[in-house]
Amino acid sequence: KEQGGKEESAGEVVVKFVRDYGEDAHKLLAKQGSAPQLYGCEPVIGGWKMVVMERVIGKQWNNVKKEIANQSTFAKLEESIKLLHNEGIYHGDLRDCNVMVDANGTAKVIDFDWAVKGGCYPSDINMRLATNTEEQELHGDVKPRGLIEEAHDLFALQVLKKNMPQVP
């Protein structure tokens, strides 16, 4: 981009190649500041898409310190997921590794591969929500190739809340 005669750098980026991507979901949360900026999502070859986004400088949910994340951080995360749900989109993969927290304590959702309207889980889904304290089963209705539902995201949010850093 050019701004004021100078080229503006996007900073560090993440590039990933995926079969499916919830571009609308990613853009919606990025507009709210709850996801990294999405710079592009373009078809390449053989049915693959190239996704280019801002790199989030921060820590995964399970590694964040209590001085950074607090109840407000979680409340904003919950609001962001409800915003998706209001659009009929369910993330489907709200594991602690897919929520980053930046130095300002802002939660940023990443990995929108399954976050499309009417999305289904892949046939090889990992059926556990790994956390830094224990392994937790996914919602009981989650099945390989099954429809992603609101209840699944809400369940995952409660697991994240249970495992959030304790605020003194």
C-alpha cells in the first residue's frame, strides 16, 4: 500500500495454505480487533487457498500470564464469538492454541479453517481440547464430518474460561 508517497509495510505476516477458510468470519472479527488483520485469501492451485494475515505477537491462551489476561479479556473473547454466532457462523476449533493474547491483554482468535456457515468437522479431527493443565474431551456431540454447532463453541469457551489465568 502507498500512503503519503511512502510504501506502508504490513509488518510480519503469517502465510498458510488451506483447502477451506472462513474468510467472512476472519474479516468480521478482525474488524472488531478480535482477530489478526486479514490481508488476503486467494485460490492458488489444486483447490488450495493461500491466506495471508498479520502475525499476532503474543502468547497462546494456555501460556498467558495473569498480569496480561483477565476477566475483561475473556468477556471480549466471548462477545466476539457471539458476534460470529449472530451471523450463523461457528468457529468449531476454539482450542487454547487458537486464541492468542497480545501484550495489551486483547484476545485474538486465529485458525478460521472451519468457520463457515454450515461448516463440518474434518474426518481426522482431534477429539480432545488440549490445555496446559489437562486434556479435555470436545463437546459430546462433536463427530468427524459432523456439523459444527453453536453449542460446541460455547462448550469450548467454558473450557477456556476454566483454564484461564487466575486473576488475584
